[in-house]
Amino acid sequence: MKVIGINGSARKDGNTALLIGKVFDELKKEGIECEMLQLAGKTVRGCKACYGCYNNKDRRCVIKDDPVQECIDKMAQADGIILGSPVYVADVSSEMKALIDRACLVNRANGSFLRRKVGAGVMAVRRGGAVHAFDTMNHFFSISEMVIVSSSYWNFALGREVGDVLKDEEGLQTMKVLGENMAWLLKKIHN
Ligand SMILES: Cc1cc2nc3c(=O)[nH]c(=O)nc-3n(C[C@H](O)[C@H](O)[C@H](O)COP(=O)(O)O)c2cc1C
């Protein structure tokens, strides 16, 4: 079994990456393969609303010069998907939103190939807006017919500078429980 984590932060290896890594730690303990893709430093374009994905029906976005197609391909191959984002102005990053919009349309145009995969959103946040960002990522999972896995609190940890989230004990506990629950659910589904 495999879980793909996509980090929508503009900071490579920042707080969001650290949190995805904490969820991965629990998944790996259960023998689940994990891979992280980071969007930092890459240009990610928004949906053109051309509906090419509906016309072509090849599980591909017509935009070929950015990392979104690789993300879609890896999501299609994975059993579980973690979307990670820093909170920017009380929502996900622009890059994460562009990925969500395009992956959502490609999935719907192609028979909902993400159906029944397990999904979770994870947020790094200085102070406010995490639940709104959480909602944004959950909207993607739910319209994609995915199974959303939960934790003991909403999936965020607090921090501004890189590494700050490692001081948020409750946030780290939330990531641990999320990883445990995701592993449990994946094993139930794939038994
Ligand atoms: C453009 C921008 C907008 C931000 N907006 C918020 C916000 O609305 N609420 C908040 O608590 N923190 C906000 N932050 C702080 C980040 O969420 C926080 O630093 C987070 O830990 C960054 O995660 P990263 O290291 O993965 O990039 C913002 C940061 C940036 C750069």
C-alpha cells in the first residue's frame, strides 16, 4: 500500500512538510510506503476551464508544463492521499488550490478514478484560519468520492518559523493519531 503526500507550501521542507512527515512516521510503522511531492519553487497554473479533460478523457490535464500532472498520476496510483498546506489568509496556498481545481476536474471527467481512496488534509498555521483551509481540502476529497479519515482534533499544528510546529505537542499528537487512523482504515479497506 502507498500514501502520497503533496505539500502545497512555498517553503520546501517547512512546517507543512514536517507535519506530513509525522503522519508518514505512523504509516511507515505499519509497513505502508510513503512519498512526498513538494510544490515549492514550481509554478503551478490554475484551471483554464477549457474542459479539455472532459473531451480527451485520458486522465490528463491539458496543461503540461507544471507539476500538477505528476501529482494526478501519483494520486491515481496511491491508496491514500495527504494534501498538506500552510494557511495563507485563512485558506490553502494558491498552489494547493490550483492543484485541487485541476485534479478535481480531471478526476470527474474520467470516471472518478480517485473513488474510495483514503484522504486527509493537513495544515501548518501560525494562528488562525486552519479550519477553513481544512474545509477547502475536504471539499476536494468529498466531491472525488474519497473516504476522509479523521484524527482526535482538526489536522493542524501551530507555528510560524520552520520547526515551530515541532513545539506544538497537541498538534503533533493530532498528526500521530491521524497516521494511526489512516493506517487502520487502509488495512480495513485492503484486507
Ligand atoms: C502569504 C502568507 C499568508 C499567511 N496567512 C496566514 C493566516 O491567515 N493565518 C495564520 O495563522 N498564518 C498565516 N501565515 C503563516 C503560515 O501559515 C505559517 O508560517 C506556516 O507555518 C507556514 O508553513 P510552511 O513552513 O509549510 O510554509 C501566512 C503566511 C504567508 C506567507
